[in-house]
Amino acid sequence: MNNDFESGQDWEDEEFISKSQVKREMVALQKLGERLVAMKSSALNEVPMSEELRAAIDHAQAINAKEAKRRQLQFIGKLMRREDADAISASIEQFDTSSERYARELHLLENWRERLLTDNKALTEFLNEYPQVDIQALRNLIRAAQKDLKNGKNTGQQKKLFRLLKESIRFE
């Protein structure tokens, strides 16, 4: 009788994955799929995934019956095995308002907006760092937002400036 215990084989040397570990990984993929189903369609367009997975997610979003939705989520979890879960997770994080990454990006955008409105040198720095921005639109929004601040009005120019900054700064 030749078993691994008698032969002295070290179990740590092999890549042994327990049944429990496999199940934990499958549950994690299903949870990731649930997060995808909860996302808005516009945000889903930014997530790298196969067409088959996207179709399954769209179908799950349309389902109202509890048991049917549960089965569809299991199917999505199964499809997730063939996807790049790390890339999907990173992409989801940029839309997750509770994530650290989202907070960092938001602070960076707010800091740039504040600097552009208060410091004349900030525009040159911003253009050096993000040359792809529409310079004319940026200048117009800065002037309009500064005018609003000076007059104590809120016509939405600061919000428009924030949106332009968000479009100009590509977070990876």
C-alpha cells in the first residue's frame, strides 16, 4: 500500500486546493457578479467583460422573481470563472463610492478644481500634466466659475468644471 503519508511526501510542496477553498473562490466570484448586476448600465460599459457575461448581467437586471434571480446569479458566478476577476474588480472599484480609490480620485479632482479657481499658475501645471484637455472649454469654465464665486451665485459652473476635469483625467 503506497499512500502519500507513508512515502513521506510533503503536502505543502504541491498546490493542493481544498474543496472549501474552491467553494470560497466560487462564492467570491458570485458576489463580484452580484456587484456587477447592481451597477448602472453606463458604468457597466466601462467594465472589461465578455459579451456573454454582459448579456447574463442584463438578463439578471430584468428578472424580478427571487428564485430565478438567484439561479441567474449562480450562472453569472459560473461565467465569472472565465473572466479576469482582478480587472473587473478594479474597474468596479472606480464606481464604488465607498472605496479608497474613489475617495482619492474625488479628492484629486476637488483639489484641481479649487487650485484652478484660486491660483493662476495652476492652469499651466494642469495643462502640462493633462495636455489632452480642451483648453478653450477649460478656460471658459474657469472664468464662469470664478465669476459665480465673485458674485455669490451658483449657476452650476463649478459642477461643469468638475465634470470636465473628470473627463480629462484618466484614472487607471
